[in-house]
Amino acid sequence: MYPRKPAQFLSIDGTTIVDGCLAEPDRYRVLYDRDETNPIIGRGSGLSYVAASMGKDVLSIGMRHFDRLLSFDTETGIVEAEAGISLGALLRFLLPRGFMLAVMPGHPNISLGGCIAADVHGKNPVRDGTFRDHVLSLDLWHPRSGLRRGGPGSVIFDASCGGYGLTGIIVSARVRVRRVEGVKARLNLTPVKSFDEAHEILQQRAASADLIYSWHDWTKPNRTSGFVVEGAVLEEQGTAAFTRTAALQPRRGFPLMNRVTIPLFNAAYRFKILRQNGAVLPLPEILFPLAGMGFYFRLYGNGLLEHQVLVPHDRWSAYWPKVAGLLSAYGVHPVVSSLKLFAGPRKGISFAGDGVSLTINLVNDRRGREFLEALDLLDCDTGGVANPIKDSRLGKQAFGRQAPMLMQFMEQRAALDPNGQFRSCMSERLGL
Amino acid sequence: MRAVIIGATAGVGRSLAERLARQTADLVLIGRDARDLEVVADDLRLRSGAKIYPVLLDVAGMQSPQLCEAIAASVGVIDALFVIAGVTDPDDRGLLSETALDRITQVNFVGPAKLINALLPLCGPACHIVIAGSVAAIRPRGVNFVYGASKAALEFYAMGLRHAFGSRLDSVACYRLGYISTAMTFGQQLPFPATSPEAVADVMVKNLGRSGVFYFPGWWSLLAMLLVRLPWSLYKNLRA
């Protein structure tokens, strides 16, 4: 039995509170527990927007002590590490040696295991794909079957990459890393008048950019002006300062986001981002925009609703005006609106495929939820795919309609976790 | 510096290993679980480039000649010896089983004492010996008293060493550690906040060269003064 303690968990987006238990094994003989009776789920840094590493009466197995580097080959660019290691720690090790991970989400404390389990994307999914594209193998622990290794093509690998922790505990992984010329990058901003213009520029430039996305001020539904933000790594050596390393603690605050303050917030963000035009910044600062942004989540008070949807390119121009119509109809004001391009096939139940992804952040209130329910229907009708690791209220029905490979995943999961011992708030909500 | 850490795979021992490896010390890491030991050693080698020599050994069942051979073959001479390994038992609040009692005393006192005894000939002229003691040794109470007794015995032994070998050793320090965030305290309702293993490691390394018994965190010294002076009539009523 894992040594444990009762714990109340709050998801990072601030929408979900749940009573569970926490164990934090610090050695393998404790981690490799053979208890098959209690519901469990692996937990990296707990930085998923949704409650993926926690559940009611579920024992969360914290992996923070399993954060060691196991091997690194500078010839092949392959690093092997335990799943609890953070991206920040990996980058601190890799950058001075001229390497970096190809795919990195927005906070340095996110764990390697979390990146695999959620099959996260980085700053340019067209060029870099998603995290699983760079994983060569992983070691998975299940109390029933013990420790097993799987590579691409195996059930262990295919179901665990983007399996949201439901196949077992990811213990370690071998990952191919990318050579990088320098430790700094220059940001360039291109003003755009609309989503369509941004989409066009993204399509022109995404294949070769080191980092590319667009930001839009969508506080007025019929106006979507913004910037395409493009980053290019420079051949500049030196030290890459981690200026912002504060942990992202889930915490609710006093609600300050409303129809008056949201335009002000966006104006302030526009000002901040404009100041970065042409700036040369350390890579960690560019790669981890959420570092030091804990206050942003607290501004929402009772949490934020993030919706990220991948829409086929040919439907994008017709899709977003309909979303604008829904925003008007429900009187909802998005705080953050951003586009990224994706390329490649669907992979299991991961957020991956071919198209343009729209991300919006909303205040967690009745209107926001009603709007998103209407948006779910629009997404399904458009052939859109919502990101389940970002949206805490996405339901089983919408998720099922958007995930054509769901049955295949469920069969794989049943083979790896026949009793459904691994579960979380997220899996319960999505019927996984 | 050539250092030996007993109990190097988790908690304070692992933090010490990381701290010393950053100073490119040559380290002998002693642990009883091969999986953890190899992984910690690989990690330190990769990150720091230090020379790391893992030695698989259970302090409770120590094989002195083999250990001395392993250390002589790796670092040769010891400049610092850290004795960190320790165990407790949740049932240590009454009559313990003989096995549990044996385990606690072996790991916390008998094993380390035998080990120091065996390694002394390998200690250099300016060697530091650092012992992880416990505030449980301040005054016996109804919980953890076998643990407290074993730590008190180790402390007594260490201070005896200081007296006996004061001219040969640079320093002998015993840290009476308060609550530390390790597996030993995980999930327990603690009356005082726990300190991080990293903070303990920092203090132990920074204070190398100082001899004596120290409290960490330092405010425990005030509490200890009160506890040892508290009349039995009052002390016996304190919550176990």
C-alpha cells in the first residue's frame, strides 16, 4: 500500500475541486506497489488545465521524486529521463549542450510524463508535430502487469501517448531532442486585421518557423485584429536565463475579469506584446510564457474556461464568423484568442490532426458555459476537435463525436488496464 | 573533496549528493536499493560530470571488508563521511516486534557505528564526519522512542569519536534534525512545519568543519531547552 495522505486538489484552470489522496513515493520499491484494488492515477506537476491527475477518492501517485536523467547521447540526440523531470530541468541540462526538446508547452514545471500522457503540442505543431512524435520508447508501470516498455507501434506506446494517464504510470521515457544553434530567439510581430489574414500568414510561414502563432483581441465579436508572433532562434551563445521560475499554484482569487476589465486586459497585453517586437529574448522566456503568470489564473476568480478546437483549414473561414455570432448571442467576451496551425494525421484521442486551432479563454460563469455548449455543437458540425486536456467542461457526448478513434483507444486501454484501476475526474467526465 | 554518503538515494542523502556533485566532489553513494542507487548515480554523473561510485549495501547488514575495499578502490581517502540513513516505524509507540526493533537499531545505530568504525582508517587527516541525528533524541516520549533511543545512541557515539579522535579528524558534527519533508514524515500531522531536505543538505555542507551537536532548524534549540527542563509532572501530560 502506498503511504498516502488525504488531499484536496484544485485544477489549474480553477474550475474543479476534488477530494482524493496523494502518495509521493521516493524510491522504486515504493512506486512499484502491487495493490490492484484502489483507483489510482499518475500525477506529474498537476499542471493540466483539467483535473487529469486527480479524482474523487482516487489516489494520485505524485512522481516528483522520479526526476532523474538516465542517459544522454550527444551523437544521436537521445535523452532518457524519469517521468517526473520537469521541462525546465531538462532544458537547463540540454541548452548548454546545444540541444532542446522539439515540443514544449508553456510552463517549465510541466513534467515529461505529463507531456507524454497529454501528447502536448508546442509553439509550432506544423513543423514539430506533437510530443509523441519525439518519444522513442516509454516504461509503463501497472500494478497488475508490472513494468513494461513500449515503442512506436506497440499498444503500450500508442495508448499511453495521449492516453491521459489511463493506461498506467509512465515511469521513464527515451526522447529524441533537437540541436539548437543558440540560446536566444528574436520575436517578430506582423499586425493582422482578422483571423483570415492571420490564417493565411500562418500557412505561408509555419513550415519553417521556430515558433509561430497569432494573438487576437476578440473583445468585440466583429473585430479580430491582432498579431502573428514569429520567433527565430539566433546563433547566439551564452547563458539562457530562467528569469521566471515561480511554481504555478492552482488558487482561486477575487474575480476581476468582466466586460469592463477584459478590454483593458487585452489592451495591456497588446502593449506588452508590441514591446517585444524585434526583441531578442532568452529561449526559456519565449518557450514558457506561463511562467510567472499565476496571477492571470487568479484574475478569473472562480476559474477560467479554456476551449481549444482544431478546425479543418477549408472550414475555418466559415467557422469563426459563426463563433463570433455565438459570442454576440451569449454576450460572452473572450480574454485570450489565439491561432496555431497543426499538420499531420489524428493520433488516438490526442489533440492532433490537420487544421487551425483556435484557443479562447472565458470567465467560468453560466453564460460562458452555455456559450461553450453551443460551441460544442458547432465544433461537431464543422468537423472540429476540442482539446480534452484544456476544457474542464467538455462532455462525453461531444468528445465521443469528435474522437473517431475512441473505440480503438478503449480497446487498447482495456488490454492494459482491464479493471479500470486508473481513473481521474477527466476520465469520469469523458466516459473513458 | 572525496565524500561518502550513507543513505544517498532519497531525502537528505540525495540532496547532499546533488549539492556535493555540483561542487564536483568525488562521491561514494551507499544505498540498499540497486534501482535507486544506479539512477541517482547516472543522474549526478550526467548533470555534474563528477565521479560517482555507487555501492550497494544495507547498513543493517553491513559487510565491512567489502565496503572498505570498494571505497579504497574508488576514492581511496575519505575527506567527508555523511551518515544519513535512518528508518522509523509507525508502530514505534509501544511494544515493537523484535524484527522492527532490530531493524531500527541496526539501521540507525549499530550499522552506522560499525561502518564509521570500519572506515576510520580510510579517513584523511582533515576528514569531516557528519551525522544525521534527530530531535526525537531530545527527551524520550511515548512515540518514536526506539527511534529516538537509536539516534541518541548514534549521537553519543559520534561525540565519543570527537573526543577520542579530535586530533585526527577535522570535525565531527551531529545534526538534531527537526521535521523534514521526506518519506518518513509524509502524510503525518506534524506539530511544526517541515523543512526541505535541500535546506538540510545546504547547512551540512556549509558548516563542514564545525564540531558539536547542532539543531536544524535552529529554533529547535529553544524548544529543546524547554523540553529538557520541563518537570516530569507536566511533561508526562504532553501529547505523545
